[in-house]
Amino acid sequence: MGISAGKDDGQPMMEMNTTPLIDVMLVLLIMFIITIPVATHAVNIDLPNPSAPPPDVIVKRDKNKVVIMPNSAILWNGTPVESGQLLSLLQATMAIKPEPELQYQPDPQAPYETSVQVLNIIKGSGVTAFGFVGNEQYSEFGKQAGK
């Protein structure tokens, strides 16, 4: 890639100067890159639709308990509820001042998937007074539940 400055014989240069062409190409390339829309990465999550809690479900003012059963049933203070109803109940507890404590107790045989779904619903609801209960029964290695 040598640069020729021409000859000293007085003849005009016959090579084309490509520097301005390269400059224009670079400017066009930069403009093209800037105008490309930014790729957005989205994760679509199917959240349960909130539905009104059944009339027999009671929201206590001091503490409420969510239990996950081995058959994937969700119990709110002993009453079976759906995941959409759980979200409505959690929103109802948020309206109570001071916020009642929410106790979470999955059964040892409860499916992991259901437990994670319920935890995600609780986290998404914004509940702050939250705690796990029932873990003390497993404080000793090899000890079975209820004994």
C-alpha cells in the first residue's frame, strides 16, 4: 500500500483519489448503524388472571397462612383457592394497615413447580410481611415430619 505522489515529469496523476469515497462510505455506514432499531429481548410470562376470592375465604387481620398440599392444591387459611384468587387475596391483605403476616408452609411432598408458582405470585404481589413456617420440624437430620 504505497502512496504515489506523482511523477516529476509534469504529467497529471492518472489514479483516482479514493480517500473522500472511503470517508463518505464510513459516514453512511455509521448513519445506517444508528438508524437500525434496537433489538429488544422480551420474556413472555403467562400470569394468572386475578379473580375475586370466593365469599367463604376470610382474610385475617393478624396473620394468614398459605399451604401447598401434595396434590398441588393451594390452601388459604385452610380453604382451597386458585392461583388467580390467591393474587386477589394477597392484594386484599396489602390494603389492611398494618399489613398482616403471611405464613408460607409447603407440604414436604408438594410439587416443586406449584411451590415456585405460589412464591412468584407472592413476590409479584409486593407482600412485605412474609415468612416460612414449619421448617423447625426438620431441624434434626433424619427426623421424620410429625414425630
